[in-house]
Amino acid sequence: MTGILIYAEANGPEIHPISFELLGKARELAEKLGLEVWSVALGCRISDKASELIYHGADRVYIYDDERLRDLNVVAYKNVLVELVRETKPEIFLLGATPWGRSLAPRVAAALDTGLTADCIDLQVSENGKLIQIRPAFTGNILAHIETVSKPVMATIRYRVMKKLPRDVNRRGEIIVRRLEEIDCDGIKCLGKVSERGISLADAEIVVAGGRGLKKKEDLKMLEELANLIGGVVGASRPLVEEGWISKDHQVGFSGNVVKPKLYIACGISGSPQHLAGMRDSNIIIAINTDPSAPIFRHADYGVVADLYDFMPKLINYLKERTGKTA
Ligand SMILES: Cc1cc2nc3c(=O)[nH]c(=O)nc-3n(C[C@H](O)[C@H](O)[C@H](O)COP(=O)(O)OP(=O)(O)OC[C@H]3O[C@@H](n4cnc5c(N)ncnc54)[C@H](O)[C@@H]3O)c2cc1C
């Protein structure tokens, strides 16, 4: 029997949660298509994570645990995955649309000479048993339904759009530990990491996001201050990223991160469809905007019609007084 292969992303010893979401979806598809669910993880000191992948839906797990895979070398990872796919011939191969998955997937697809549908938000099975990959197109105005004719069908899936299954420690599966003779990096050598810091906007429970209502880069400090006070992280609309005020890690929206925090505070953001695509599922949305007709207010639970330069300092001072924190 052939299968659906899920790439379990590991950066360090932890498996990225998107891998469990993909396994959940793969289980659903596997029941409909009569396939098994397989998973593959590459990295260093990850062997003990194999059973977690089984508890979350995998029938079989391939593990490549090697000191030489400690660094995320995209060419080395691509070569290992391509070899595994050629050998095992899965029908479908899914990866997370994380920054790493987005870098890895097209290289694997090109080497296998197959298609790749990027950034899917859903996967369905058609009446004639084909996999339909659904992704926003034309800046999110339509949802394209895509069928790939080449094999394996490859897709990257956005983080936090699929549901993982409850962890079931009674599930049983096969763990295949692979040893690598040599690792082919095509001459690429990782000289070091530029920064260990990174924000995980997608996992944040509170996001304080700024838009073009901000007049200059330095004013983002105001958002940082509020975020620090309430345990949140700073997000941004795309124009701020394009201006170079803040890195793309912070961008919320269609071409940025999808967030589902408990609280989303939108400061000087109009609420374009592309921005809403990344935050409309937030639990509680507070919008601060001078324009009462701004579309963001149609999605906000609480709307503050005010100049953010007037409102934010007052809010920050109030919170400092109430909490005794200094941010
Ligand atoms: C292919 C494509 C992909 C895109 N992807 C994304 C994406 O991922 N994320 C994204 O955000 N955008 C994306 N965009 C851009 C998107 O179309 C909008 O241009 C963008 O979201 C607008 O950002 P904004 O709300 O910050 O700015 P604006 O639309 O200019 O809104 C600024 C708001 O601030 C308010 N304001 C002004 N001054 C103040 C003040 N002093 N106090 C309070 N409020 C004030 C104004 O009333 C206004 O509502 C994409 C566009 C395209 C074409």
C-alpha cells in the first residue's frame, strides 16, 4: 500500500506543531483514499520524537537522526527527502508552509520533476478520488481549487489552518531508523547563524499590530511597550515591512503570517482583505483608528475611534499604574 508522506519539521530537538496538524489532515485524507500515513523527520537528537508522530496519526515514521543534520542545510535536506520519495513513492507529499518548508518544498519538487501547490489552506478529495488543493488566489479574492497531475502530489500547508488529532498513546506504528553514509550538500557549508532570536507570531496569544497610521519607524516602540506590558508580540501590516521598519517575521496577512491570538490589537490598520486574511480568526479584536468607517471596525469586537498618538500613551500609562510594571 502506498501512502501520504508528511515532512515533520524539526529545528533542534523539537518537532514543529505544524507537523501534527498535517498528520491530522493526512489521516482524514488517508481514510478516504485508502492510503497509509507516513512521516519523515530529519535532524539531530530527534529519534525519541518518532513515537509522537505515531501518537498523532502516522502509521510509519522514517527517522534520519544525524549530527551532520544539526544545521538546516537546505541542499542536504532536499537530497535526503528526494531519495526517500524516489524509494517509497508516496502518492502525496505534504510540508508545512513555514519559512523552512517554503524553502525546502520547491527544491524537492523541482528535483522530482513534479508540481507544487504552495500555501494551501485546505485539502479535499473530489468525487473521482483526486486530491484537491485549495489556496487563496488573486490576493485572496478567490479560492483556487487545484488538481495536480504529476506524482507525488506536493503541497505546502499554512500553519494553524488544519486541526491536529488528540494525542493517542495507544496508537501503534512502524519506526524506520535510517543511517546516512554520506551527506551530499553540493558544496554548501553553514558558517553560522546570524541570529538565534526570532519571534513566533503565529503562536502568540496577544498581538499588538501597527499599520500605516504610524508616522515613523520609531513609533513602533509605543507598540512594543504595550506588547511588553501585556505579554504580547508586535505585528505589522505589509506597508511597514515594505518600508523596512520591521522584519517580515512580523507581517500579518495574506502574504505574511496567519495569527489566531486570544487578543489582537490593530493600531492604525484599515482592515484590507489581505490583512484580514491573516487575523480575522483572532478571538478578540480591538481596533484603534481615527476613521470610523475603516473596514477593520466591521470585524472588531471593540472599536476605539481615536488618534493612536493620543490613545496609546494613555492606555500604556493606565496599565503601568494598574500593574506596577514599567514595561
Ligand atoms: C498580493 C498582495 C498581498 C498583500 N499581503 C498583505 C499582507 O499579508 N498583510 C497586509 O497587511 N497587507 C497586505 N497587502 C497590502 C494590503 O492590500 C493593504 O495595502 C495593507 O494591508 C494596508 O495596510 P494598512 O492598513 O497599514 O494601511 P492603510 O490601508 O493605509 O490604513 C491606515 C489606517 O490608519 C488609520 N490612521 C491614520 N492615522 C491614524 C492615527 N494617527 N491614529 C489611528 N489611526 C490612524 C487610517 O484611518 C487608516 O484606516 C497585500 C497586497 C497585495 C496586492
